[in-house]
Amino acid sequence: MKKKSHLIFLFTAVILLFTACVKDTDFDQSDDILLTPAIVLDFLFFNLGSENFTDIGVNNLVVSDTTFFDLLIEDFTIDNLIKADFYFKNTNSFSIQLNTQYQFLDENNDVYYEIIIPVNSGSLSNPVITEHIEIIEEGTIVNLTKADKVVVNVIAPSSLDNLDGILNLQSKTIYYLSLEQ
Amino acid sequence: MFWIVSLLSQNKEVLYGLEETPQAMLLNPGSRISYEYHFGVPLLSHIHVNGGSSGVSVYDIFQESSLDINTRISNKIFELENTDFFTATQQLEILNFGWKNKKNYYFSGGIYQEFDFILYFPKDLAILAWEGNANYIGKEFNLGEINVSGDLLTVYHFGVNKKINKKITVGVRAKLYSSMLSFSSTSNSGTFVTIPSESGDNIYDHIVSNATINVNTSGITSLSDLDTRTQVINKLLGRSFFGGNLGIGVDLGATYEINEKWTASASILDLGAIFHKKNIESYQVSGEYNLDGIELLFPPLGNGDSSLPYYEDLIDDIGAAFTIDTIYNSYIQMRPVKMYASVKYNFGQAIGGDKTCNCLKMGENQKYNQSIGFQYFSIIRPKGPQIAATLFYYHRLSDYFSVKATYTADSYSYSNVGLGLITNIKMVNFYIVADNLQWYSNLAKAKSVSLQFGFNIIIDKNE
């Protein structure tokens, strides 16, 4: 009788061990897992003097430079970038207002996004800071991810030939990603 | 080059000291042996699976709840520490045998296959991946938290056990390791931080400092050349039979019967190393870099001139700042040393091996049919030793049925309840051991689960 009860106990225990269950869980929730990191990176910076204008020619009013920026057209970026905040900090000691223009172009030089920032005039003794935040939301972010280069134009309304000063730019971008499982 | 790779979840707190099962000898080669011969049923004498995490359960993440799963994950990321870990362990005994000679030496040997995996939780990198760096200006993300290893190996072992007097039983086991594949990344360092620019050139400095990431592999890259799963299996099987990277080790153990009531035992396992000489490919990435964006120079270009390759130069600079070396040097991998110690108090019904008395017969050394005791377990891990403490109660209910219940505090939990059942019916020995029983009604809530079972044939001439 004792042996029988022990065997029943053993059998029951083994059955229980092999019939352990997982409950009150919903593994379909894994489809909802979403990584949403916000990554801040420095963008462009420069220091622009009047010689950058005059080296091109007398009374030249526009200077330009271009950089590729393939980060925007990486598959990872195209698939996951949902928003981008560009922050531009212009410090101007020229005594005239300048316009800065950022054009995001694709390989055919088609413009997909453009940012224009009027920069307030300052002075050598009192440089003036002009800040600009450009928030590119979900509806237009697709344009940004088609551009592989950025053209920067700095436009003066009048000649800088006889003006001293510096236009300093600092900038950063916060990239908002959404990574699904 | 030395490093220690951890085998985790190896604490078999229930099986330790269960002298009715031959597998107890693998946990203490100096355990007391009361039978003449044993044979493990090939491939069925010891099956062990374990998976766990020290800081999070499946339920913590996937519970049915109104709280969004991403919030639960986020909460856990900040709750876990970089010393928390995820493990998986599996063992399959292929062969196990033993016999006692005329001089009362008990010889035993066998083969088992083992897989182990451990990943320490890289908290800083998890935060970086989950939230990014935008809200963490000034925080140093520790790249050295990367710590992962995995091993697949076969172990050949042969041991001898001897009761040298009435009180002391000692044993030693030699081991030959045949590594089928191995990978580890355990010696890493470096930081990544975003801080306000010190030079003032741009807004931030994104600085990677003193980064060194090592990945060591053995037996893995050669598998990538194979086309079919059959080829991979055949290759691994070849390595399991001495065709892989070999190593040697030793287990030592002893049992001391202090008096009729008290018994102490201790063992030290896997004192050894694997010498990786074949199919090695290790990688090391090191360097440092300070990123502050792209500086435009506005050069006076003529018509048709290309702009300066700012972006390409940046990528090239980053590439040049980090050297990536592929290393084929042999290396030594220390085995994780494990230690057990136990003291127990015996009580209850007196039993013994004397045929003249109506006693339980399975263990001539078992003076009483019940015992309570304390066990200690430790294992050397990459981030230091980890310790488990166990209280246990053992009861031999009859001459063919014993139970052992345990309560363990370890890295996974402070309330791990385990149970082992052992039967000896005729010559057939069967045991089954599991822990975290309190969660068996819902395993999702357990931070670790472990199950061991097996069949042996045990021959005792006294029966």
C-alpha cells in the first residue's frame, strides 16, 4: 500500500513537472515593441569672413559650399527616421543682414528640402545670435531621406568688400527614429 | 591570452548529495557510493536544460496588462544593472558507467555534451539604443559592458572514488574537453559621451574614448564555408570526438562523516582550461574619435570644380581612427571553476547496509533516513564569483523512493524552491529534479527554470 502511494506520488509529481504552463501572457505584444531613440549629432559648422566673398570676385554677393551627406539616404535612415529637428545658431558680426540657405539635393541636384534663415546684422564688438529650429515632421521627412547632399548658400544683400566681420554657424540635428520589430 | 568564460546556471543544488544517483559523482567525485556497478542509459542518463535571467522574467515583459509593453521594457531597462545576466544551459549525457573493483575503488567515466551561453545586460548600450543620446548629454555610455560568451563542447571524463576509512571518502575525476565551437567578448572597454563642445567649433563633441572591443571565436568561421546543415552537423560531430580544440581539467571532492549525525562534503569542479589552436578567428576593434560635425570652408571654386569631399573625409577619418584587426593566435580559455560545500544533520529512522536488520538498503552510509542541511555553491564568472546558498531537506521514504527539497537564494531569486525525486525499482534508477517549483503554475513568472532527469541501471550485490 505504501509502495503504491509512493508510486502515485511520483507519477503525479512527474506529470506536474512536465505539465507546467505559461499563462497570463500575450506574446503577440512583441509586435508592438518599438524603439524610439532620439539621437543628437552635430551637423555643419563654419566661420565665414568677407574674404570668402571677395576671393571669388569683387562685389560678389553669394558664397556656396556643398557636402555630401549620405547618412540621410542610408537604408536604415529611410526605414526608421520619422522626424528631424535641425538647430542652427548663427553668430554674425557683419553689420549687414545675411541670408543663409540650406538646400537638400538628390543625386540629380533636384531640391527636396530647403531651409532659409535670415541672419540678423551685428557688429564686431557685439555679434548678434540668430537661432533657428527647423522641425521636419513625418509628412515631409521622406523628402529629407531622398537627399544625399547639402548645398549651403550665404547671400549678402550688398557687397562685403569693405566690411570686416565673421558669420559663425553651429548646428545640430536630433534624429527621431522608430524601430519596429 | 587568458580569459574566463562563465558557465552559468550550473548550480544543481538538488542533485548535489543525492548519492542514489550516479550523476551525483559528477558534482562531487568524493561522494559516498553504495553500489557495485552503474550504467547510464545512453543519451537518457542525464538531460539538463536551464534558462534564466537574474533580473527579469518573461511575465515582467509579456504580461497581459493595460500598461504598454514598451513602458514595461523601458522600466526594466532602468531597473536592471550591468551585472544582471541572461543564460541558457543544456547538457546531454551520452555515456556514463562505473564499477567497484576488489580493492573498493570505484571507477567511473563517461561522455557528456554541453552548451552554455551567457549575456550580461549592457545597460548603458540598452539605454542608448532605447532612448538615444539626445537626453543624455554628459553621460558616459560604457562600451565595456559588452560581455557575452557561448560554448558548445563535449566532455570525456574518468574518475576514481575511494572510501579511505570509516569517515572519509575522496574522489578525483580527470576531464578532457573537446570544444566544438566557442565565442566570447568579455574584455572590452571604452566610453561614448556627448558633451558641450570644448573647442567651441560646434555645439557638441561626440567622443569615443579608449574603445577596445574584442571578439574571440573558435570553430565558427570554418562552419560558414559549409553549405548544408548536414555538413555543419557532421563537422561538429567530428569535433566532438577529439576533432576540436582540446583541453584538460580535473574535479576533486570529498565527504567527511564527522559523526553519526553530521556529514560534511565539498568539491571543486572544472579546474582546467581549453587550448584553442584550430579554427580560430578573433577580432579586435580599438581607437578613439571626437566627432563635431562637418566644417565647411567655402573654397573659391571655379566652374566645373568639385566641392571638397567633406563627408568622405569624415568617414575616412572615422575608419582610420578605429583599427580592426583579425587575429589568428591561439588562446587559452579557462574553465569556470565551480565549488560546492555541504553540511547536513542526519536524523529519523536508523538505516544501514546490514542485511541482518530490516533496514533500507540503498546506502550503507546513510545512517538515518532523513537529513537537513546547508549547501554552498559558487562559480567564477567574468564579473566575479557568484554564490548560491541552499537549505535542504532529504527523506528516504522507502528503499526505492527518496525525495529532496531545497530552498535556494541565488542571483536569480531569493526564493527558489526545488524538488528532486529518485526511485530505485529493481535495478532501474530514475531521477527527476526541478527548481523554482513555486512558479510551475505559471513559468512565465520564474526568472529561471531548470529541469534535470535521467535513467540509470544500478547494480548492488547486496540486493
